[in-house]
Amino acid sequence: MLKLNAAVSSLLLIICSMTQTVFAAEISYEDRQDVYDLINRYSFGVDTYDTDLLMTLFTEEGVFRVYNGGRQVGNREGREARYTEFTERAQNRIQNGAGQSRHFITNIVIDQLDENHIVAKVMAMSTNMVPGEPAPTVNAIGYYDFEFVKVNEQWKIDSLELHYD
């Protein structure tokens, strides 16, 4: 029994040491702040219907996908498709008198895969203030999966997945 415990302990030590080398590199303060800034600018751009701002945050080939209850309900790849998506979303909200949305993001967890790739998970809640109503209501809850890449020494969103609960 003692030999088995020693073997299991040795195996666990090997696995733990391997996972430490596979997982994220240390993220510099500057890179972390750049990624936080991108996430915040994305939320601000959505809430202010600023499609031009949103377009500056992504790589040319960047992808925006939407999932609802685990099922993919939207997929926009490339600049033109994303522009259409963000513009249509803004126009629909304005035309339908949906009111003002506010995205609240929290629990940002980021990992650097290598010097040019960072991933992040971000919890989100969106509220909506309908004109004439006394208080905002919760519109949606879920989380984002971001993938960032460094392009010309600047971080950009390469993939963004929105997961509605």
C-alpha cells in the first residue's frame, strides 16, 4: 500500500509540474491593462451604439459568435460581417424604442498563452432602461469568452463569444 501511495504521489507531482508549464505565462501590468481597456471599450461601444469604436477593437478577420443556452445563434466573421451585426443590433434597439442598455462586467479572468495571445472570461449583466419606466430591468446575463492577439504591438480582439444563460 505504501508503494502505491508513493507512486500516486509521484504521478500527481508530475502532472502538477506539467500543468504549470502548459498554463498561462505571467502577464505584464501593461498587457493586463490593455486587455482590461479593450473589454471596457467593447462594453461602452455596445451601450453607446458606437459601431466605429467597436470595429477598432477587433482584428480584420475577427469573429463574433453568440450562444443562447449553449446553442449557437449567431456567427459573424470578418470586418464587414461584424459591422453589419453591430449596426443592425443598434438600429433594432433604437427603432424598437428598447431604451438604454448598460453592460456591467465583472470577474475578469485573463491568461496569457504566449507573448502574442491572451484569453479572458468575463461575467456580464445587461440592464435596460425603457423610456417612461421608473427603474431599469435586467435584460440579459451570461459571460464572454475573449481571445486577444497582438497586432503591430497592439492588443486586438480576435474572437469574442457571447454566451447568454
